[in-house]
Amino acid sequence: MGKKRENDYFAITPEMIALTELCKENSTIDTSLYAKYDVKRGLRDINGKGVLTGLTEISEIKSSEMVNGESVPCDGQLYYRGINVQDLVNGFLSEDRFGFEETAYLLLFGKLPTPEQLKEFREILNKYRTLPTNFVRDIIMKGPTADMMNTLSRSVLTLYAYDEKGNDTSLPNVLRQCIEMIALFPQLAVYGYQAYYHSLHPLNSFFIHPPRPDLSVAENILHMLRIDHKYTKLEAKILDLALVLHAEHGGGNNSTFTTHVVTSSGTDAYSVIAAALGSLKGPRHGGANIKVVQMFEDMKKNIKNWTDEEEVSQYLRKLLNKEAFDKSGLIYGMGHAVYSLSDPRANIFKGFVKDLSIENGMEKEYELYAIVERLAPKVIGECRKTYKGVSANIDFYSGFVYHMLGLPEELFTPVFAMSRIVGWSAHLIEEQINVGKIIRPAYMSIADRKEYIPSKERE
């Protein structure tokens, strides 16, 4: 048994503050040196274009085109295995069916499935939707935490302990492990949240709804999360659409690049996915949709007339001037590292967002989102010098959708992970198939040479 920690164990002491200042004093790099040595900070050039570090067949992002020999911004387009995502979405919506499982098949195996292949793939996913015996009791219910991304990471690493072939990195075994994690992520996240909620409200009943084999992934998420199992068709369809649009976004986004880097070391699949989860947890990556919702809650409290464009614009200026909300100087959900004129995922999504807002009686909130989407680029252009256009990204609307679906904020980023596990798995497998050198970019040392001083001579 470990020794019980005192109440002040986690306190930040004056000694820790002093050591922190020592870290800052000896680890702060002059930012002008990045330009001096032509270092692509964040692996992006001064125009924001990513440095080419790999090749992939899984997805493509198009945000510019050549006109008279010059690259100019264009409306964004996203391709999964060469297929325009807009066409993919139109295909399954026109047939009034769910599309996430089909999208997962496409990303993993490189082609669209036949109806029979899709049926078989669904059966494989259902086979792997069974958690190990007592896993919920021994792992999920013990030590529940408010952060579901950490809960997911812990669960993934614990699945390794239950896997007789955890270290087997042969391709068939890795594919089996990836499909199992794709199948289990909704349960791990939803059950993790329910265990945490029960720890806060122990007098309430703790319920576990097992997934149903006849339901889609999106339907099962709502089925497992809600006490009464009930959801509307529109709710399930828009959650399915969110899963499709979040499933993959190129090899260069932070968590997917992490997947490539860690896979290149030769480690096991569970360690790779746990590392990707750690990346996605960050507020600069997967946590942005929560910030959007919180920003709008603050906006609704501080703007008297939501339809007054001047009042809305003034609030946006306060955001940029670090005078409102979290004083970060950001309008969350606006702008993207790759897209400039438009994010195709946001364009696809927002038409359905309006329908859901009508179903939920939240048309006024939707109109406020629409006004901010229209005004923010103009306000940003007035207040900031930008090298490219600014438009709403998918996070701008996804948090609002999850809020209307009644998802707790603790599950916003895990829903992203339930979807992106497909893209991570495809890239993990691609890195394994095309095994090459361990990914190891260079860093230049700018430290001064110093002589070693014996301890008795140090001041």
C-alpha cells in the first residue's frame, strides 16, 4: 500500500516556482533565431504551408490551385482515398443510410465496399465490441477521472495487458488490434463518463447499456449514453455525419503525424494509439470544439441583442484584443492551419446543424453562430494582418451539435477520437506496410559551450 498523500502534496510551493523560473531562464530561445537559421517552426514555413515530411494515399487536402503559374487559395476540398468527401456524403445520404462504417472500410482498405463486404465488416466490428471480463468493474469504474481522454488512454494501454499478442507487430495482428479499438472506443468513452458521473452522484443508479449489433456506431453512441435509449433519426444521422467528417484529415495533423512517428519506432499498436490520444487531447487540436461552445456561452451572457451586428462585432473585437472570454486573443472555431477560403467539412455540416437547431428549438442560437461566422473574417481582417483568408472550421459547429445532442462536454473530444481512430489506424498500417527509417527530424543546438565546474567551486 502506498503512503497517503497529504493535502498540500499537489501545492505549488515557492521552491517549485523558483525552479520553474530557472527552467525558463535557461530554456527560452530567441524567436529571431528561427528566421536566422531558416528553421521551419512547427514544420510550417512563414506562409503557413506544411513542410513535406511524407507520402500517403489515405487522404488529400486541397486549399490552393495554380493560376498562371502561381498558387492561389481556393475553396477547400477533402478527399478520402481519392474520393471527394462531399460525393461520399451525398452517396449515403441519398440512399438514406449511415455512412461511418463505409467510410472506415474505405480509409482502411483503400476502396469502397460492396454491400456484401460492408455487411461482413459490420459483423467483424460487432464481434470485437466485447470488453474483457470485468474490464468495466476493474478498470473503468476504479479511479474515474473527469478527463475522458485520459480515461481512453488508460483503457487502451490496459487492453494491451489483456492481449495475448500485444507485442506482435505483424500486419494481420495489428489490423485486428486496430479494428478492435475502432469497435470499442465508443464503449470505453461512454462507460468512462458514466463511471465518472456516478462517482460525483453515488446515489444515482449506475447504468450500462451494451451496444446493439443492429445499430450503427452513431446510433449505439446515443443508445449507450441515454438512460431511455431514445434518439431521433435526425440526431443519429447528424452524429454519423460528424464521425464521417472527423475520421481523417491528412498525415500532417498533429495526432496523425504522432501516429506515424511512434509507429516508425516499431512499437505496439496500443502504444501508438495512446500517443495519438495524448496529442488529440490538446486544446490546440481536438479540444477546440469545447472552447467554441464555452465562448458562445460567454457571448450570449454579454451580448444583449444577438441580432445586432455592431454589438456582435464589438464582442469579437474584445476577443481579439484579449478583453473577453478567456483573454487568449482567439475567436475559437475561426481559421485553420490549412484551409483559407473555406473548410469543406464545415460547409457540409452546417446545413444539417440548422435542421437540428429547429428540431431542438434553438434557432436563435444557430442564427448567432451564423452571424459570427459571417462577421468574424471581416473583424479579424481589420484587427490583424493575416497572410491568408479566415473561415469557419468544423470545430465551429461540431461543439454546438454535440451540445444540442445532449452530449456532456467531457465527451466532445472523445467523440472526435471515436472517429479519428479510423484515420490513425489507416496511417499506422500504411507506415508499417511502407516500413522505412525511424522518423527523426533534426534540431540545431544554439547552446554556448561551457566548462564543467567542480561542485565545491560552484556559487
